[in-house]
Amino acid sequence: MSDWREFDQNPVSHSAAHHLTTIGDLHDEVGYARVSDVARHLGITRGSVSVTLKGLRHRGLVVEDEHKHLSLSVEGQRIAQGIRTKRILIQALFRDVLGVPDEIAEQDACKIEHLISDMTAEAAGSLLEGLEDLSEDQRIRSLVESARSSSDSSSPFPDTATQQLANRLLKKAAAIESEDS
Amino acid sequence: MNPKITREETIARLNALLAEELEASIRYLHLGSMVQGIDRLIVQKILQENHEETVEHAQQVSEKILQLGGNPSPRIQLNLDGRRYSGQQAIAEALLFEQAALDGYRDLLEQVDSSGDVVLEEFARQQVAVESEHVSQLQMLLVESPVGDQ
């Protein structure tokens, strides 16, 4: 088995994935992101953030303006969006199909969101989409059929349909959470 | 105390600065081990001196936290790889976390400025001065300083 070597070929590390998605989230929430904001959000030091950002800037994924405000480049946005979507899909897959509690599903999704291939994420999306409005029996049949087929999509991840599905799943998870509380 | 910042917030900020200093001290040690090239011995000496200073700073910050009635409880998460550095790369990396520490002390100074806590205010001011000096020294080593441009 030499699959572990593929970990080195991932576009971003676990830490870099969190930095990218955090910058994106901060932009969505407050309209800007500084090193201190990213550090506070991730619960790490500014020094660590600065060292990680150096690599991300060098790769053209993060841009810093003259006021030291951070933003994602187009490629950075694409990667962050892809990671977010994968997290939502995998979390839903673990929760809705495997029956794992949502909290554990979220933690496990976070561990692998940046590691899984686009093809696997798309397959998870197709499966979840097919299961959305089915009864228990239909779900089982659909799962078997889905396992026999494979995704042949070659468009960049996430495509619009997958993105829309992720948004629906996110709303569903929020509804479950508010019902529980 | 300045109504802008409570004692608990001050302690939290100092703990964040303590984490910065402790992480920096470990990073300096690591960089010193990983630096290579013709200027290795010179850069190692600079990194060692800075390591010792950051340890001193960490001790000072810990003292401040204790004086305020808090507990030094820094959150540190470091994953250092086995990458080798040239002297210039090592100094450039050190500049990143020194600048981060300077920014942290500047924020603290802004918060405690005119707070009435003269000792804490003076401490923050002194740390800004010392860290600014560090940053300038590192910038000069990287020829990033405006010195000679005028």
C-alpha cells in the first residue's frame, strides 16, 4: 500500500484548509479578515497564522492588502468552497446514512474534508440527493444501486447542483439542531 | 481600570501573548537546528539570542498575569516540519512571528493606554519598543529596512 503518499499531494493541508475556510467565513460574517481575527477564530497564535499565511500567499490563494486585510483569491475561494461543500456532504453522509450522531459526524467530516477526492464527494452528493425524499425501503434499494454505479463527472468541484444540495443539507442540519434545543 | 477592558480580558490577552512568546521561543530553537548554508553559524547565533529573549519575555508576561491574579495558561499548538532553511529563509520566518508578537503588544497597549494601570501600561509600552527593535533588526538582515534609501 502506497496510498498514504497521496496525502502529500493534497492541494492543502488540514491547517491550510482551516485558514482558507476561516478567511472566507469571516468575510461572509463581518466583511473583513485580519491575522488577529483568524487567530482568534481558530484558537491559535498570530505567529502561527502568519507562518501558514506566508505559504498560502506564496501559492496565490490568499491576498493581503495595504491595511493588512486578508481575502481569498479566485482559486482560494474555489478551494475553500470545495472544502466547505465536502464537509457538509460527508457530515450528512455519516449522519443520515451511517446514523452517526451529528456532533461526531461533524468532527469526522472535519478530519477528512480536505483529503477526499472530488469524485468521492460528488458520489456522496448523488447518493444523498437520491435519498432526500425516499422511504426507508426505497433508501436501501437506492443505496445498493448507487454503490453499483460510479460518478463520471469531469466538471470542477463543486458544481451548482452539488452546491445547492450542500446548502439544503446545511439548512436541514440547522433545523434538526434547533428542534433538539 | 479602563472601562474598555476588564481584568479578565487583560489576563486573556496576556495569555495569548504568553502563547506567542512561548511558540516563538520554540520556533527559534527549531529554526536554529534546521538552518543550513554558509551563514549557518552567524544565523544560529542570532536565533539563539532571540530564543533566550523570547523566553525572558514569556517569564515577564507570566509574572504580569500572576500579578493581576490570573493563571498563566497559554494555548499552544505547534506542528513543525523537518524542512531545511537557508539563513535568509530562517530570518524571514522569524520576522513573521516577531511581527505577530509586536502587533499583539500594540493591541494590548491600545487597550490599556490611559487605563490608570500605569505599571501594565508601561509594561506594554516597553514590550512594543523591544519588539519593534527586534523586527527592525530582522528587517535589516533581510535588507528590508529603509536605512540608506534616503
